[in-house]
Amino acid sequence: MKAEFQNPLMKGLACAALDSGLRSILVFDASPATLQTMAGLLAQMAAVGAGGEVVLPQATDTKVTGQIVPVQLGTVETEEDLWGSLALGQNGTSQSVVWKAGLLAVRTEQETRIVVIPDLSRLSLAASRACVMLMGADVAHLERHGQRDRWPPQLFWLAGCDRTRIGTLSPHLLDRFALRLSGGESPNSHQRVTQLRSWFEQFDQKHSPGNGEVEAAPLSAQVVEGLNQAQQIQPEVLPEARERVLEYVGVSGGYSPRRDLALLRLARAQARLTGTAQVGEQAVDGAAALIGLTLQRSQPEMPPSDSTATDLDEKDDVPQSLSQGSERENTQPSPDGAPSVTEAPVFESDTQETLPSTALPMGGPAIDPYLEDTVAIEREAASLRLPPRRFKAASLGRGAIIGVEPTPVPQDLALVSTLLEAAKYQALRWQALKKKPNPPQWAKNLLDKRQANGHVPLILQAGDLRRYRRAAVPEQMLTLVLDYTSLKECQWQGALLPYLQWAYVERASVCLIQVGAADAEDELRAEKREADNILVPRIRNRLEVAWGSSNTPWPMG
């Protein structure tokens, strides 16, 4: 089992399977193949952690008992896809309208879902808001379309994100990810071309005739046994471990108490894997090394003492990986003949067994897990809020569909939602028609038609109309060309103010072209910046850049 958990990604998945507080995992620079492999391994570990069984006949077939359902979220999921919606009943059912549960509405304790997000920076707004609500929550509440329900969410979250795109994400969304791992180094353009070429070669081989889908390698018997044993261990968290956590997590920047809890939970989960009865400073140091945390402040110096106990206490501050490697040297006598500190001997096996490894890359070196504290902000303000509506004379019917809403005008109608809304009141409307002493002619025709062929016509009213609610899309663009070689003697900021106000009101996209700026790489070369709207901070910061040292006019053409 020890050989298996030398892989930091494998160890992180095992810790997430043992501790429910670590079920939200963010992997930096992870390829889709890596996330797919990690999802398969996490499904097997979750089955072991939940009391399921993993059958390994000859390491050629893996069967996981229990309901472990993987789902994937991307850029097109709406509120109906995530939480549920009303749908027409199937043939043979007594109900004409039934409730269809969404991807995240898991109501049974026997079912666990692994939510895989290939690219967190491209997640839809509805899915991002759902992640903020469900990650780390003990109870989920649903009130939608007359449905009222609550349940304990049984969800694992596994997301990948390029480290260069962290600035585009909301800090509230990133704060919900308790465990952060490094899937590899951020590739340059040449490495990306090489990776694409190798990926296409592997894709052709894996999807050739006769080959099925690629699945994660089965867990070895040692890993399964180790996870089962870790379930029985409940280590004690020592006070010095809590104090050690405070030295790794600073309170400046985007501090959140979730970071302290995540580091302590990770240290406790690793102690359970190793069979340690207590969580001390060494366990916290090992957990910090796994996710890439460094000490925020130096350890206070201990008062000098001749006692051996003081020397042993000082050694506890050394990380476990360093102390184990130096134990043999400390057992040797010093050159001046003075006896050194006596350490416990390290016993090693005479034979070493090579355990089968899983098809999971080792990942890159651990980086700062909280990159959002230092990267430049590239998101707009209130990025998790629904975009404001723009009221125009005609509806263009453009933009991504994010829901439905009532409408008095039959434009851009959501036909299915309209029919479902009308179906809820059919019984009441037919009863009202039958009780009328003198029904109108159209009502008589409906009643005669119902009695003649046995079919029940659908009575549609104006209040049933539903149209699509669409996300606002930029329909205009503001293009600014700033030549700093000719702006020294003019008040150009005031001249641009009306255009900036127009771009803000119309939610127009912005294209900023600058020449001769102070921080330009080439003082005579134009630099272009683009953003979805004027609220993006990088556009505002670029407008405040001073002119450079070049006085040469910009060569036109």
C-alpha cells in the first residue's frame, strides 16, 4: 500500500474518500484523460469508504458494488438540468405531469455521485451557483415548480482548471474546493502541440475497432485493505497540530477559515492512511507538502536547554520526510566523541515487493494552492450574479438559455414549458367549464369533441405562456485606440467618459489597442486587450497606464 500512495494524486484521492470534508478536489493543469482516470479511481475508493466491496479476481476485472454515478458539468447546464423540471408522463402512467430529478438532486443515501468538471473556468453560471451552494453543505433544499424537498447531498467534486485562468473565477467558488492538487506543469505553446499530437495518436488507438472505452486501472488488494483499515482508525488531533496549521495559513489576502479546516482534515486523513494514532506537527507538515503550502512565519526559537527532552521537542518541528532521512546520521557519534541524540532504529524489510501501479500520472510539482490571492483579477464584479436584463423593443432571441419566465407576448416561446404549465390546471379548468350554465360556443365544441373521441383537449390560457430567459450577450463592441505618443498635452480621459458610460449601459464588449505605453514590450508595437465588458478590472487598469519614453509618432500602415 505504501508504494501506491507515493503518487500525490493517488494519496489525495484516498484522503478525500476517507474524510467527507475533502470531497471537493481542484486539480491544476490536469488533462481530461487525467481527470477521467482520477474519477474512476475515486469511484472505487468511494465504494470502499462507504462499506462497498471491490471484487478483484485476477486484477483483470473490477466490479464496484453500490451506486456510484459519475456526472459531468460543462458550459450548457441550466437550472432545470441541475435541480429538476416537470416533464410529461410516459405511456401507461396515471399522471400526465411528473417530476424529473436533476443531475445534483441525489435523494437516496445509497447513491453517491461524482461530479466531474473538465474546465472550471468555462463552467456555466447556473452550475457555478450550484457548486457554491452544495459544496460542503450538510443539507440541500429545493423549492421549485411546486416541489419542496431536502436531502443530504452525497456528492464528490472533481474539477480541473488551468492555473493561468484562476483570475477569471469567483473567489467564492474557489473557496469551496477544500483539496487542491497539481496535475502537471503549465505547458507552453510547443508542449501543447506535442501533447495534442500524442493525444490524437492515443485517441486513434483507444477508439480503434475492437477497443472499448478506457477505464481506470483496478485498485490493488493492498490499497483496498489499507482503506478498510483506515476506516477503523480515529486519530486524536493534538493541540500542537492546530497551532502548526496557523503557521501555514496566513490571514492576509483572501483568507478563509475553510483553509485551516482543510489542512487539518488532510493531516488527519493522512494519519489514518498510515495508521497513526495521533495527529501532530509532522502530520500537518506532510499535508502542507502534499498541496504545496509553505510556512507563513518562522517558528519561534526554543530556549536553550541541556535536557534531551528539549532536543527531541525541537526535532518534532522538522518535516517527517526530512527527519526519517536523517535518522541514521543522528545515531552515529559526533567527531569530538560526544554522544548524539539517541533515535529509534528504522527497520527495513529484507525483500521489497513492487506493487502494481495505477494508470495515473505522477503530476507536477506542488504549487501554491491559493493562486487567487496573487494573480491578477480578470473577472467582472459580482460574477456569480445573474446578468442584468436589457429591455428592448424587439426580442432577438439570442444568448445562452438559462431558464424560462412568464411572458405576455408570444415571442421566443418555450413550448414545452408552456404546455407543462397548462397541464397543471386542466382538471380545474374542465370542472369550471362543466359548471357554467351557459358556456361559450368554443367551450361547447370542446365538450362535444371530448365526448365524441374520448380525448381530452388541452385548454391553454394567456397566463400559461412561457418564454426563454437568456443570458445577456454583447451585441456591441467599444474599440479604443490609444496612441500615447500624441496624448501628452490633451485631456483624453474626459473625452472617453461618454463612450465608457455607453459601454457600461449597453453591456458592450471592449477591445483596447495601446501604442507606446510605459509597460509595453515594444514601444512601437501595438498591444491589444479584449474583455466581455467594461467592468473587467484589467481594462480599467490598462486605462491608467502612463505613456512611455518614445516620442516617435505611430507609423500608420
